[in-house]
Amino acid sequence: MYHYSDFDEAFVRTRVDQFRDQVARRIDGSLTEDEFKPLRLMNGLYLQLHAYMLRVAIPYGTLNSRQMRQLALIAARWDKGYGHFTTRQNIQFNWPKLADVPDILDALADVDMHAIQTSGNTIRNVTADHFAGAAADEIADPRPFAELLRQWSTDHPEFQFLPRKFKIAITGAAADRAVIAAHDIGLQVIERDGALGFRVLVGGGLGRTPMIGKVVHDFLPQSDLLPYIEAIVSVWNLLGRRDNKYKARIKITVHEHGIDEIARLAEQRFSEIRPGFSGVDQQVLRDIEAQFAAPDFETKPMDCFHAAYDADPVFRSWVDINVSAHKRDDHAIVSISLKKPGATPGDATAAQMDVMAALAEGFGHDELRISHEQNVILPHVARADLPAIHAALKDADLASANIGLISDIIACPGMDYCALATARSIPVAQEIATRFEELKLEHEVGPLKIKISGCINACGHHHVGHIGILGLDRAGVENYQITLGGDGTEDAVIGTRAGPGFAYDEIVPAIERLIQAYLGLREDASETFLQTYRRTGIAPFKAALYPEKENARAA
């Protein structure tokens, strides 16, 4: 993984020193809150409902044991003993005191981490496939390209005051585990005639106007990555609306001007700036790639694994659900669920972070990943070590075998924390997971992605959930809309709103009716919820959601 250069170190330390002075001036009253706001946002510091919140970047979701331990230390020393992993592969600390934030940023810098550009109208943390560098279906590891983009975009003088925030995601496999179609720019590494390049999507995004990105370039040569991305952002920076923040994202620009015109303008701008890229970026990329070499894998006897798999049904279930195929047959990718039924999705205690750090150090070649689904990944694990890993996770209350199942719910912080939220998300997620744990239906239901947002900004990605839940305020009362059939994979599609919303005390029974309808509609146990929905359409699910309407028709 990437380690800071002397330049990186000096840059981050300088930013910390600057912010320390700004915080001191805010505390002594030299700066008003209005004057301080843009300064704190440049350093990832938000003011939420009850306290400040610090959002820390985990670029392309990759970190090592030393970094995870430092996050645990920050949670224990300066917060309330836990951190919240987000759908942007970041971690948020919800309770830091303002006076402590510069010390937190210094502690992050000690382990090559920062909070720069995790907020504000700039290019945000570049996200990537959480199985990058390990997945069996991968064409190329996308993280070196993500790191190149991170270095290019950090403090880029032209792009610090964009019309709105800007998000880039990249995947190196045909299977999209990074939701690239829902980003301002989505990149898929592809191969053509033996050469690597990129399929480039532009104009994706969720929020109040959800849109799927459109292909602006079907094969961008690797050497043209930076100048072409710079061309797109530069075009949008000029065209993007600044009169209305709700129409400022590039998806609206693409919609208003059309993808063909955006492609034409991007090509024109690209031709103007391409000569200025002398190839230095490709040398930087080669230097970066050297830091992402595959680990030295060790072959270990598999007797212990096979014995445990045959003898222990709990271990077998965890392997079947939480373990994915690795490039090497004798290795595996382990997804650690942060979604124990009844727990807050994405939260991990300092003690749990320490355990995950120890597992990465002892069994995982010192690598961890954060997924956009708010879980933690051990990307390189010998299958022989899986019994020991599972035992350690059980002791830490991290062994829920539910990855991709109904309790593996994505949920934003909602009205429990967020100043923008209009409804609660966390309690809804907890109650859904707890209810299906009581019913013992989770494994019977099989793969199902529920995503919950507490406001129209859609931080919980509800638009691309198989079942999406959007919490809104209706005359001071929480009201939850349901969307069906969304998909965040390579077959990305925005879900369809089912109908009127439900009160807080009605939403869990409504989800239960949906699931019971699915179990009655599916052709056999191998047909997933999404497959059944696509086969039958929305009508039978609407009938289950709104039985009073069906009864009225029958009468």
C-alpha cells in the first residue's frame, strides 16, 4: 500500500499547523462561526446536531494495522470509544471537542492519514472496489490509479471551489463493487488488444435527483487518465450551475447539455491541456504501482480448515456467507460484518478496531479495507487461518454471518446525528435486523440489499437498494418511502417508488410484508429477491405493501 513521501508528510503537517491556529482563533472569538465554517470544512470538520464531527479519509478504502490502531486510539482518547465507517470508505468521529481536533489531525498525520477534502465543494475521497488487488475476477488493481487521482486532486488550485462536491469511484473488475455508475465520474479498468484503459462514466449521482452515469468514453488509454479527467472537471467547473445548489452537480449539467455535448467539450478541453502532461504523471504512476505489489503469499496445509468446516456448522455458515474468492485458491477474502443485528450499522468500538488490526497483522499481510457497505475486509487471508480468524472475531462480537443478507443494511447516521436529516435511519435498520433475527428468516431469504437514508441527500444509497427506504418529514412526523428494484452493480438502475410512505411504527411491518410476498412469489430457493422483482414487476409487491387498497378493489 501507499506510504507518504517527504512532500506528503510536509504538506499534511503544514495543513495541521494552519488549522491549529484557526481553531485557536475560533475559540478565542477572533473568528466567527461563519468565518470559521469554510476553514473547518476544508479539514473535514462538520457541525452536526449535537457536536462537531470529524470525517477522516481512508483513500480507496485501504489501511494497515498501524492506521487502524491509531483510529482506535483516537476513538478512545478523544471520542466516545467508537468510530463510524461510511459509504464513502471514510471513518467519522461524532463527538470530538473542537480544541482537540488539531491533536487528532496530528495523530492521523503520524500514520499517513488526514481529513483533507472529506468535505466542501471539491474532489472528495476517491473510492474503489474493496476487494481491489485480491479479487479473483479482477483485470487490474485499480488502487494505483486511485492514488494517482488522489495526489492530482489534493489542493488542486483550479478545483477547490467547484459548483458542488465531486466524487470519483474506480473498479478493476467486470463486477462493479464500487457503485461507479452513481458517481460524478465512474471508472472501470478494461483491457483492449492487450492494453489497459478505462471505460469512463459521467453524471451519476443520487440525492434528490438520482441518475445513472452515462458512458462518455468507451476506452480511455491509461496514459490519458489525468488529462481527460481534468478536462471533464474543468468543463463542468465552467458550465456547472452556481445559482442553485440543488442543480449544481455534474449530473444536472449532463442532463441539461446532453452527453454528446459534454463529450465534445471534454475532448476539446482535453486536446488543449494534453500537451502539458509531459509523461511525469506516468512516472509517478509507476512509482505508485511499485508500492502496491502483491504480498508474498505462503502455502499452508489445509487440514485444519477442512476439519473445522466439516465439524462446525457456525464456522461453515460464516465461511459460506462472509468469505469470497481470492486470486489464489488457497487464500480468501474475509468480510467482517459491522452489522450484528440490533447494532448501529458501520460502528466499531476501539477494542474491535484493535482486534481487526491484530488480525490484519497476524493473518492478513497487514492490510485492511473499508467497504462502501460499511464493513471491514481482510483481503489476503490463507484459508488455513480461517478457523483462528473466526474464533478471534467471535470473541470480539464481530462474527455475524450476514454479509449481503437482510441485516447487512446500509444506513446513514440520520436524525440521531446529522443536522440535515429529516428522519431516523439507525433505529429503523436496527429494528428490521432484529425482527428478521427473531423470525429466523434471514438465510431463507438469501441475498438482499436494504439501504436506508434519513433525508433526500441519499447518503444511505437507498435509490440503488433492492429495497430502499427514504425517511422524510411530513408535517413534523417521520414518513418512510419505499423504493424497489434498485441495483448498484454493473447492472445499475434506480429503484421505483412503490407508493405512499409509512409512519415510523409501520415501516418494519411493511418490510416484513414485502419479504413474505417475495417468499411466496419466487420460483425456487435459488431465485433472489431482485430476480423475482424483475420477473414479476412491482404490482404484487405493491399489493403486499398496501393490502387495504387491494381489499377496497375486491369489495
